[in-house]
Amino acid sequence: MIRVIIDNFGNRHNDLFLIIESPWHLKIADSYFLYSFLEVSDEAFAQLDLSDDEVLVYAIVELLDYWIDRIKSIKQGQSKFIPFSLSDQCVEGMMLEKVKKGFKIKLVSTDKLLGHDVGKSNIDKQIVEGNIVFQNSESTEWLVSEEGIFNGLEWSKRELGLRQNDA
């Protein structure tokens, strides 16, 4: 299972937690460049009339929806990069490969892409045109069922929705 949790005390730095189970692993990132990656303007956020906490929840749900669409598009034997940590020094995320029993997951990174330069509409083009080779960030590799991937992401969205209602 994969889950994403927000830490409101992170102040846009070290405030996103990616949890991968079996074996357990915690990856911490910040949301600083998330809004530009999602290509949602400040004006668009202002029109939503959300509190600061609600804006982050909205952005994470948008990211999770992007991930879900992206993961659903992976064909058997194909790999696809799922971005998570967007910093001014590198981009990190998960490389998912669809296999018979679900998805093989590796945590990867590259310093050839920077968080402030990538967006959801251009990341694939930048990966191809830049001949980006991702480096493994961890030696661990996970095998997660398709059901485990989508259940965890949907759980994250539901939990985030509950947080938004409490804000």
C-alpha cells in the first residue's frame, strides 16, 4: 500500500509524507514547488476561496488524482515515473513498473530535473528530451498489488477530505 499524509507543521518544507508498506518506508518531501508542478495559478487558487490548510489539501488531492491517472495508464512491462519530491536541487519519486502481480516500485531521483522547472504537462517531454536516467534512491524494491496501490491512494484522499472538513 502507498499512502500520502500531510504534516501541517511543516510550513511548506518537509510537510509531505509518502509511506510505502512491506517493508515500511517513509519518504519526506516538501510542497514548495507542488503548486507550480500542478500548473494551478495563484488566481485559480484564490477563486476557490480556501484557507491555507485547505489549499494544501486541494493540491495534494490534485496530485493524487494525477498519480492515479498516470498509474492507470501503465501497460504490462512498462515503467513510468511518479514524481513526489520537487526541490530546487533534484526531483525524486517512484518508478513504477507494471508486472503480473501488480507494480514493482523503486524510489528514484535525478538532479537533471529541478522542481521549479517541471510541470505535469511537460515532465514526460523533459524526461525524454533530456534523456533522463533516474538513479535509485534506495536499495529496497517493493511489489505492491494494483489493489494495494489504488486503495492506499483513495484512502489518502478520503483522509485528506476529513482533514479539510476539520480545518
